Amino acid sequence: MNEKTLVTSKLVCVALNDRAQLAALESSFNEAPYHKPPTQPVLYYKPRNTWSLNGAEIEWAKAFDGNDVPAMVVGASLGVVIGKETCRVSQQDALDYVGGYTVVADYSLPEQSYYRPDIKGKCLDGSAPVGPEIVAADKITNPDALSVTLSVNGEQKSRFALSGMQRGVAELISTLSYIMTLQPGEIIAVGFAGDRVAVGKGDRVDAAIDGIGILSNTLGGA
Amino acid sequence: MRHARIILDGRELDIDISADDRITTTEGEVLEVALDSDALTWLPPVKAPGTIFALGLNYADHATELAFEAPKEPLIFIKHANTLTGHKQPSYRPDNIEFQHYECELVAVIGKTGKNIRREDALEYVAGYTVCNDFAIRDYLENYYRPNLRVKSRDSLLPMGPWIVDAADLPNVNDLRLTTAVNGKITQDGSTRDMIFDVPFLIEYLSNIMTLNPGDMIATGTPHGVVDLQPGDRVICTIEDVCALETEIVSEQAYYGEKY
């Protein structure tokens, strides 16, 4: 377990929250095995073995045969840090429960299907760096107005304006709080650009949000 | 030896339970109280819960019951400590649903850190075994990361315990009778021998992906025979030689009280 982390007890991520991605996938989401587009936030966990920090090296994953996997990808999200126990709160009140904001990166294997939980692709050791720090909630007036950029070796590869999220921060906090009681220090990664960014061994990745900071990590295996 | 966590007279205690049901705190204090006493409040037995892995469709007959072919690779999903509750504690039925069912499961509790563990060495990493009831709300299933968090990550819907039995006291967990009774009537009757992916396989599989740590748990899936439950129902999940876990179903309003 990685003791060096800004996460307390839980990191829950929201997939398929990019409105443009949902539109692009709509026809395939009307076919098997999905049959209809999601009606609820699509959620997954990055468990405690994945939690890591700004500056940490990201291990290049190995396949079951012991060889290096052929490809890895990264997504970045605003991380909403819960400030106090959050149980069944309304969308109107939800932002009052935020303690701060940070940046979450999710390194994973390329995702072929959203049908089953992706344990193989998303639970790699150290694959969820969070940081560089937690910025107090009162420093951010409107979290849905932020943009997340991803750069690889200094070149910007992705920019996601959170105004393009299917569900905003307050709605997600409220919906989640009716599924599970959230505790202080737990983090919600609220949305990733639909297209994850390919990375290679030795690459330096910067995930940045203006006003929050730059989360920098380097891929191992070089 | 069995191990549990309880509240007694306002004190939270880690206890050991001997073969003749005598209770001793880990500090050595003998407690003059019976195991079935109402004075005991049972807490989830893992003191520092880590990642909870749960198996779907891991018994061939249950996979058939849910109209699925038996999987070629384990279907694993993750749960967190918000779902845990103890023996003889309430679990809630959400309002306005049609079908909530229990899932009586053998749980392997990880006792030491490991990565790339071989199947033949896997049981060295198990501290002990307990029982859980991995409730599901079928109305909330959607075909995205199925079974999705709305189905499987709800507060109170993973009762566990009452205790952990040391792995050394259970040399063969692959042939244990597993039953569930609702209001005294047996509704599920299976055996861990019908598990598709057994504990050593699952430890090898998971540790090929990630590091397992003490306090992580693997809930190994449930056999055929699930029925709907209503507030007021009393569910007892029993695995032979491990323990019997009792849960009372309450309404969402009763569970959340003033937060409802």
C-alpha cells in the first residue's frame, strides 16, 4: 500500500462524463452489450494500491505473461476533495461539502469495453497520482468553469473544459451521496476527456488545471 | 482461534474467541459474556479494511440463474468500507425498488503483502476467513461497469462477520456447506466446492495485476438461490465451520433516520 498519498480512504472516478464522447458513442451504446446509453453516472474506483503523488514514477505495467504491456494511456480530472461527512445532500447544498480541489491522473491500459469493471486496466499499482496539493475550496468560485490539460513531454495533447461535462460537480456529489456516505478526505475525479492520451515509456506527463496546479509524473520502463 | 471486534459497555474491543466460546480481549482481559448475548454489539471483523474485491457469477449454478454463461475469467468488482456493517446490524432496502437479494459469500481476508503470488503459495497470504452478505439491488443494474456502484456500493449493504476464523483452522475451504435462511426458511443451499475460481486462483490473478495488502478482502461469490427481501425480514447467511451472519432488513427511512 502506498502510504504517501493525498487520498483518504476512497478515490471514486466518473467515466463517460464528456458530453462529446457520449454523443460519439451513442449508436454503439444502443447495441449489445449496453442496449441503451447510461442513465446514471458511470463510476469506478481507483483502490488504495493505485494512490500516488506528484513527481512519482508511474510503473510501466506488465501483462500476465510477465512482459511489458504494449500500450498505456492517461486521463486527467479535477479531483473534488470532500470536506465533511456527506450523506444525502441536495445539488443546491453540495458544494458546501467540498473541502478543496486537486488534480487526479488515471494511468491505465487502453479501454476496449465499458461493460465490466476494468480491474486489469485500472487497478495498477501507483497508477493514480493525486496532487500537487489540495487547494482550499474557497479559492475556486466555480469548479465547472475550469479546464484540464494534459501534456506529454511538453506538448499539449488534450484540453477538456469542464463545461463539457454531462453532469457537473454539484450534481455528482449529490448523486453519489445518495449511494454512499462520503467522508472527509475522500476524492471524486469528476470527469475525464473522452479520448485518453497515449503515453510511452519514459514520457513526462503534466496534468494541469489553472488555479489548482500541475501534477507531473514520468512513466517508468525506459 | 476466532477474532472479532465488538462494543461492550461502551468499550470498543478486539477479541479472541476460543474453541469453547470463551472471550478474551487482545490485551488478555477475560470477558464474562456469552457469544449470543444482546450486550454485545458486533462490528465488522476487519479492523483496518482495505480494498474489498467481490466476485460476480463465481458459481456455475448462480450464473445460470442470472442467465449468464459461466465466465472464462473472473468477474471482479470493488467495494469500500462504507458498505460494511456487523453481525446483527440493520441493512436497508432502498425505497421504490422491486428486487433486492442477499448473496452469502465466503470471504478470504489477506494477511500479508504480496504481488505476483503463485497459486501454490497463495494460502500463505490468507489470514483467515469470514462470511459476508453482498446484497444487490437488481433494479439499479446498468450495463456499464456492471455490477455498477449504485448496485453494489451502498451504505450497510455488506454485513460481514461475526468473526474471522484463522486460516490454519480451516485447511479446506473448498468443501463447506453454504446456506441462507430468510425468516427461518432455507432459501439458498450450496457448497463452496462449486466455486468456479477458488481462493488460490483469485489471489494469483489479482496479485498479477496489483499488490495485495493486509486488510484487503476477497468475497468469493454466491451460489444459486436468491430471493427478494422486504423490511422486517431476518436473513442468516451461514458457512459451515466459519460463522453465521444475521441481518435485519429495515426501510431506507428507518436506516437513515434524521438524514433521510
